[in-house]
Amino acid sequence: MEWDWNYVIAFMPRLLQGLVITVEATFLATVLALVTGLLIAVAKRSRNEILRIPVHWSNEFVRRTPLLVQIYFVFFVLPDAGITLSPLAAGVIALGLHSSSYMSEVYRAGIDGLPRGQWEAAKALNYRPLAMWVRVILPQAVPPMIPPLGNYLIIMFKETALLSTISVVELMGAARIVGNESYRYFEPISMVGLTFLVICLPAAFFVRYLEMRLARR
């Protein structure tokens, strides 16, 4: 098994095209996860049991089942109910909802970490619930959440490789196609691993830097 640079140079443009899809899927899933995770965290704090209990157990179900099963469910099972999605859309929805279940716990920890006096002060100023969340609670709760949310973003970026199982031609999917065409997997799979490492390692150091800086503040 010898490394062939000419082979690598020949297929790298296709891997870079797959990387673009990987970044796109990560971005869309991140937006979905951030918004849905916040909504879940707020709903779980509701005094209305009709809202809080179903959200709680739905969130637990998503957290306790494998992401791959959820991807397959969205892509293969939902069409039986009349909901047909493209591979990329199905992958983004599954990845975003799966990650939102974990991000909701980050939001919950950040919100619960606020002193009770902040809530009482907002009520004393007669803030409406929405204004209280937007002007008082979230501006203070979000900064400490940034490092853990950044770690989940890195995890989501790596988990996009699972989307190749439903024919999304992202980074891993492109490498599999290249390998299937030449029956030579050593170089393409190795380059996929190296690409993830080159991107994720600096991102992890940056998140760690943010965590240390926020801790000092």
C-alpha cells in the first residue's frame, strides 16, 4: 500500500466540492439547532405541564437514540407519511434536531446560572415575558454558553460524515465515490481524516481560548 500523490491531486477537487456541502450542512444544522435548542430550553421551564412534559420526553427520546437512526427515519420513513425530503434537507433536519436536544441543556444551564435577583428585577420593572428574555436574561446567559456551544458545533461538523449514508455527497460521500471508482480507498479516506483534523483542531483551540478568556472575565 503506497501513497500516490498524483492520485491525490486528481481527486482533491472533488473532495473540496464535498467539503463545501459539509460546511453548508453544518451551517444550516447549526442555525436549526441553536433556535430549536433555545425554544426547548424555554418550553421546559414553562409552568404549563401540557407543554413542558411532552417537550421534556421528546427531548429525552432524541438524546437517547442514535443520530444515524434518526437520519434514516427522516429520510426513509417520513415519505411513508407523505413527507419527502431531499437527502441534504433530511440530513440537516436530523442533525439539527439531534444537536438541539444537547444544546437545550447548555441553554438550561446558562439560564439557571443567573442570579434570582435578575429575574426579580426584570419583573419589578414590569417587563413583559418576551422583553424580559431578550433584554435581561439572554444577554447575560449567552456569553458563558459560547464555549460549550462551540464544542457542539465541532461535533456537528464531524457528524456530517453520517449524511453520506443517505447519498449526500459531502466530504465523506465524495471520498467514498472516489474510492468506489478506483477501488483504492487509502488516499481518499486518509485525506478526509486529515481535512477534518486540519479544521477541527484549530477550532477546538479557539473554543478553548474563548473559554479561558470568559473564565478570566
